[in-house]
Amino acid sequence: MNSEVFTALAEPNRLRMVEYLRGGPRSVGEIAQALRLRQPQVSKHLQVLSAAGLVQAQAVAQRRIYALQAARFRQLESWLDSFARLWEGRLDALEQHLFEVQTQPKRRRLTRPGNKH
């Protein structure tokens, strides 16, 4: 996974556009109106998202319709899943350790003479 995807998604307006496009393909004008952004600003953000492989444009008459690229999101999901597997193993080990600590009989702490504890 390259950093271009994360850089594209790190910008709040671009992330909002991706979230909005989850509802289906939209024109630049629809995106601008829904997110209350200027059309040139939306076009520039969509270029960044397109370069990262997150959206694809299709020309329909005089309009460009943008849609999410499912393949790129599957790659992102796969990359994130590799970390989930790592943490699942660590969390399972932590759970086992905590279970062992909780089920061990409590040992009394002995104090030594002259020790105020």
C-alpha cells in the first residue's frame, strides 16, 4: 500500500467526498452542492483521489460522473487486515495472561523485620 492513498484520504474534504460517494456515483456539481464546496475546489480534490486510484471519472455528455474504485478499497482493506491479524494474536496472548493472573491463588506478601510495609 503506498502513501498516496493515505495522503489523499488525510485531507478532510477528500475524505468527506469518499464517504459521500459511498452512496453511488455523482457528478462534480452534485458533490459540490452536497458538501457545500466550490466546484473548482471539488474538481481538484477529485483529481487527487483519482491519482490515488480511489475514484474514477466517466464522461456523460458534458458532465463527469465520479464513482469509487472498489478494487483500491479492497487493497486497503487487505493491508489493514494484516495488522488486525497481528493484534488479534497479541490480544489473545494478553487475554490468556490476564486469565492466568486472575486464577492464580493470591500470595501473601511477607514483610521483613524493620520494614514498615
